[in-house]
Amino acid sequence: MYKRQTYERRIAPTGPPQDGRLLIQVESVYRFADGSTLVMRGRETIRWSPQESHVSGDTWVGEGEVVAGSGRYAGASGRFSFRAVTGLDTQSDGVLGDSFLAGKADIARNAVP
């Protein structure tokens, strides 16, 4: 039987854009098919256009911490970083569904009493 997997992302700017860049705080929650979760919090920097949106073709970077987990990720901790390119399809509306991301995470699964 197929079990649902989800990804939830909460985004909040840390302040107004400066020099064409917007710094944002992000919390991501991954829910896996087996019910396990992984929570990551980080900081990302994106180019911000005068139209108050992402800049197509921008390189977007982020880094942060693995702060929690459950199930097979119980007691998880660690760090992650990534680099993404947005706006790859000029026919696409927006950039969030049109990006390529490469990243690295170092995750430790600590024993939980």
C-alpha cells in the first residue's frame, strides 16, 4: 500500500531586500512514507526584482541545521547547504516549480532515550 510523503516549507523574510537581495529564514518538514519526519531550519539568499519576485535564472543559496526528527530520524542533528538555479523554463509561470537544486546534508542520528 502506498503511503503519502509530504514536504512543508515555511518562509519568512528577515527584513526588507537590500542591494537586490532578500535574506529569508526557512523551516522545512519532510514526512516520509514510513511516518518518519526530518526538520531543517536555515537561511537562504535570493535575488529580488523590483517587481518583488525572484529573478529568473538566479543562483539561490542556502545553509542551515537539521534540528529534529522522528521515527528512523529520531534525535537527528546536523548541517546542510545547497545551491539552486531557478527559471530554467522560460515558458513556466513563476520559478518555484522550475528549479534545479544540488545540496549536501550531514546528518547524525543520535540515540533517543
